[in-house]
Amino acid sequence: MKRFLSLFLAAALCAGMTACSGSTGSKSDGNSDGEKIEIRLLTRMAGTTKQVEIFKDIIKEFESKHPDVNVIDESQGDESSFNNKLKTDLSSGTLPNIFRIQGVANLSEYIDNGLIMDLDPVLKADPEWNKFVPGALSYYQVPNHNGTYAIPMESGLIGIYYNEALFKKAGIDSFPETWSQFKTAIQKLKAINVTPIALGAKTTYMAGHLHDQIFYKWMGTGAAKKLGARNMNWTDPDVVKSLSFVKELNDMGAFPSGAAGISDDIVLSQFQKGQAGMIITGTWNISNFTNKKDCPVADDIKVAKFPYFDEKPQYKNEDMQVISPYMVNGKLTGKEKDYTIELLKMLTSKDAAKRFAEEASFLIPRTDVDIDTQKVNPLLLDNIELGKTSTGIAVDVFDFDPLASMQDTTRNAIVSMLVGSSPEQAAQQIQSEIDKSK
């Protein structure tokens, strides 16, 4: 039994998403003494997951085809390590051949400086490869710039993965659809001495993703664009209210004790062992929920959308979805450029997308991927079905902000509420970063 991904991806990524250096090529033609051409990669594909294994297999296949090329993979799984490495490369003018910058609002400067390659000519020249979902591709068509400045290499709904057996034990018959039901479920899980939400805010993205979900359900995905365009302030009452919901969850004991100092791998392990009722994450972790050796409660894990607010039903299907890029160094020339583009195509091809989906529950947003549903984990299929219902889609709130510092600023401010700050103080901390940049 087989299913095409095209309908899901077109519906999900087109529904609410609107378009919103390094190597100089000095070795591009190789050297007469046989020195290899180097292709550097800086992605988040690092660690021991199945998707990383596939990523590395493709690199090995590419190297076997081209003995004159040496691929140097500097990818970092840890977000802080990745960001620090990227900042160093940007400041020193030594960007890798293939890299990623999350978000679109702050790409203009890099494009103007020629650091990011316009991939439109490559896409137009190869229609067989150019089968990416239009909504995903247009996400990297930057306002006031002609062209497409990244290839989408990952997509999927950020959902709540939950332990159905623990829910039933706590007397929760079905996953809560509304915020009031959600809070009741949290209290019931606490009553049986289960951590309701596995959240480790030392790895600040987890707290950030929690607030992103709340923000979109409270204000809609369009509000993030208003913040980025400075048509709305973080200190506005509705935005402060969105922050207060994070504080409310913390104060009612929804997270592990000392969540601000716990890393994501610790809480992931707690969820895998059945010590927590829920975890907020993306499709990249599905493979961690299916291996019964590491996850003895695998059969009990289900996925749901984040609850909506009773008084805001119009935002019920305004959802956070991940979309991540591969970008190419705009300074490349000659063979180095040709080889880099060839590797990019191999990493995002139809065949690669099929293998990523069937073996790692990892979605590349292509319209031509024919997957065998019998080889795909049901959690991924459920994620796909839930994603079809999204009427508005966005990634992180700060993705639409022109200030690169907003990633750390917003997430750190959100985490501060877990250790005593008020929502008003967190909002002012974020707004101050914007105000001082004017």
C-alpha cells in the first residue's frame, strides 16, 4: 500500500505560509598536484539518529563517485554549538559550502553581500529535481530580493507526543482539545505522580517552542509577522498574555522540578521511560519513540495538536510547523560550485526523501515522494494527517524578526519566567532588545 506525500505537503505548507562567506572557490578547479577539492557542511545533522545515518550515507556515496573531493562535515546537533560555529564563520568570512540560517527576516544583509546563492537558476535547470512543495520553497523567497535562497530539507508539524497509557491511568479518556481541558489533564497527571510535560529549558528551544505554540493559538500566525514588522510590540497586552500562559503552566507544576537547568536529552529520556505524560517536539524525534530498546513505552505514544483556547476558536488550526533549509555559499565557482550543487541535489532528491521518510520518519517537502505506508511509523502518518488541518503555519516567532539576536533574547526571556520573572518583565526584556537597535 502506497501513498503520495504531495497532497499533505501542498495542503499543509501552502495553507498558511506566504513568502515572507566563506569559501572563495580557490580550489574550485582542483590543483595539478592532486589536492582534493574540499566541500564543507554545517548543518544540524549530527548525532546517532537514523536521519543522520542516512545523511552520512549520502555523503559517502557522493565521495565514492568523486575521489577528487573531500567532504568535511562540521554539523552540530546542539543548537548553541551550531549557532556559535555559524557566527564564527559569518564574522570571519569563511562560510561552508552548504549551511543553514534559520529564519528569513534577517537574510537580506547576507544576500546583499553575496553570501547566499540564488538557487532559482539551479531549480529551473533541473525540473526533475525541482519537485519541492511551492509553499515550502517560497518561504525562502525573501521580500525585496528576486530568487530562492534555500532548499527546504525538512518539514512537519510540531505536536504534542503523549503517553496514552498514562493518560488513561490518570482518568483522561482523550487528549484535551482546549486550554481549559489541557490544564485539567495536567492536574490529573500530577495526581498520579507523573510529570505532565517533559520540558528541559536549559536547551532553550524547548521553552521557545512551547511559547510559539501558545502564541499562535492565542493570536494567530499572522501576529508573528506583525511583531517582526514592528506593527506590534512585545509589551502589548495580548503578547504579554501569551507569555503569562507559560508562567501559568510553570506555577501549576506542569514541568519537571528545576526545568530551567535541565537539558532536552534528559527530559526526552524521561518521556521515553514513561516518567512524563507529554513532550512537545517535531518529527525528528519520532524515531526515538519507536525503538522499544530505548523507549519501552513505544506502543503507548500518540501525537496530537497543541490545544486551542476556548475563547479563541478562530485560531484552532493556527500551528507551528518546522521548515528547515540548506543554503549554498554564494562565493563558490568552478568545480567546487558544481560539486556542491550535486551534493545538495543528492541530499534532497526523491530517492533521499523516500528513504528519510520510510526509515527515519523525516520529511523532505517534495511533491513526488511515493512512500510505502507499511514501512512508515504510524506516528508519522498521524502527524501528516494532523498537518493537513493547519490553516495557518509559522515556524518560530523570531523567524520573522530582522534582528538576529532575537532568537536568544526571546528564548532566554521565556526561560526567565521559570525562575521568577513575571510575564511583564520577560516582555520588557525582549522589547528592550528591539528598542536599543533603533
